[in-house]
Amino acid sequence: MQLIDGKQTAAAIKAEIAEEVREIVARGGKQPHLAAVLVGHDGGSETYVKNKVLACEACGFKSSLIRYENDISEAELLACVEKLNKDDDVDGFIVQLPLPKHIDEQKIIEAIDYRKDVDGFHPINVGRMAIGLPCFISATPLGILTLLRRYNIETSGKKCVILGRSNIVGKPMAQLMMQKQFGDATVTVCHSRSKTLKQECHEADIIIAAIGRPDFVTADMVKPGAVIVDVGTTRVPDATRKSGFRLNGDVKFSEVAPLCSFITPVPGGVGPMTICSLMKNTLAAGKKEYYG
């Protein structure tokens, strides 16, 4: 069994990006600029945005953080999005989700200029991804693809089972894994209503678990030699930790790991690659790679 180290891989990629940015600036080019909009004080979102700012520093990007309280109106947030759309210095920006319940998240996502949508959530980017056109791919699926490639894990012709059908991970992951230029695999998407879920998993060469249920994937669901990618990050109580909790994946690591050829840990697997992928998208936005 080999551990897929997302932390180390992300650090290497950020160093590569920083080198490219240095070359761009040395040639008189523009320093890439990522802006983040944070509404309220959700603990997870605060940490995530802080890590994005640190990643920007590591990559040599300019970064801006725009903060609002929970009571911001939808109209005010839409006005902020429109201002960022028109700001020529901002190459890409994100509006950190989740948003307060009185704001329509989809309306905000669709208001973002798709050419600056480095989260890859805009319907134009999602649609272009689905038919294999150049676009911003959402960060977690892009991070998983990058890990599979960096570890030379063969995906072509393999049976890949994806657990979960979310718009952020499950659906785009399925699209990418079936496309010839990316995964080139035979893909099955399972979810809470799937009657043959255990059987499908047991036949899989690759399992990508993004179902949001701690320790859901157990040893009896995994065939020897399978590749396991664990996207789960559920906070579970842990009295031995200073914080009072620990991050738990969707895979019961202790019993599944001995069966695998490769497996991602939680934390330190897919998580670091998500922010790293956002940096890759921001660099592409700065270079006008997809939308000149």
C-alpha cells in the first residue's frame, strides 16, 4: 500500500507555480490576482479562506479578501460581484460558500463572469467541462485528477466507482473520469439510494468516496489492489484533541488501507490539493489560457 501524499504534492505544485509567476513578472507581465469574498464568520470558511491567502503568498499571487457580515443583502452581494467582474486587475475571484440562507447561492454563482470563475461553478464552465472544452475545472475534482497523474495511477479502461452525486465533487468527477483526455475509465455513480452499492464498490479498480458519511467505506466493500480516494472531511468529536474534534474521511482507513495499492489519507490527501487547484486555475486566468 502506498499513501498518496496530497500535502507534499501540493507544495511541489505551488513551488512550480511560483517559479512560473517569477518568470512572467520578470518579462514584464502581470502578477496574477485572486480575490475572495467571505460572508459571515463560519469557522470552516474562515480557515479555508485563510489557507487560500497563504497559498497566494506561496505562489507569488496578489490576493484580496472582501468581508461582509451575515446580514448583507443579496443585492449588495450581487453589486460586489459585478464590481469584481469589471475590475481589470482581478484575474479570478471566488465567493466562499455556504452563504446565509436569505441569499440565493445559484444566483450569485451565475452572476460571476465565467472568465473569472476560478472555482469552476458557473454553468458555462460546468457545461464546457462536460463536453471536454477548455475551462476552469472545479478545484476538488481537478485536485484528484492531478494526484492520480502525479502518482502514475492507470485509469484508462479501469472501473471507477464514485460515491456521491454533488455538483461540487460527484457529478464533475464522473464527467472527468469518463472523458478520454482525462480518466478514460468506465464510471459508475452510486449514492444513498443505490441498491447494489456494496457490489459495485467491490468490483471497482478505483473508488472515489465523496458521500459525506464517516467510515462509510469498509474492508468488505474493497477488492485487493484497489485505488481509494477519500474526499470526506467530517468533523467528529475527539476528546484527545485540543480542538475537541478531528477530521474523519468517508473511508475506514485502518481496515481499508492494508487492502489497497494506493490510498489518500484524511487529512493530508485531497484537501491540500483543492486549494492548490484553485491556484492553478488562477494562474490560467492570469495567463488568459482559456478565455483570452
